[in-house]
Amino acid sequence: MVTLGREAHVDPVAGTRFENWDTDEPSEHGTDGIERMRLIRDDIATRVADLLVRMTARQSEDGLPAT
């Protein structure tokens, strides 16, 4: 389970891994509009790619087939 943002909160569920992705808010640095959206999109895309690598590695370590 991934939550996004500083204020996101989900009650823990036994047996479920949780991560909170505290993203940088570009508007706090003066970046707005489409450039703000692109920065957020790219940040999330990078994090998703990293998560996929970690999940795939974990499956290999556990002897599970890759999905």
C-alpha cells in the first residue's frame, strides 16, 4: 500500500507493507502550471519504477515467480 503526501494516513493492516511517498510540492518553490504537474508526474513515475524493482527483487529472493 502506498500513500502519497504528508497528510495521507491509512490504518495499518496486518501482513501488508505500507510506504508513504512524501513528495516535494513544486508550488512551494514557485513552480506552477503544467511544469508543476510534470515534476510531480516524473517524481511519481520514478518512485513506481523503483517500487517495481524492489518488488521484483523481493519475489526472486522469496522464490516466487515474477509477475
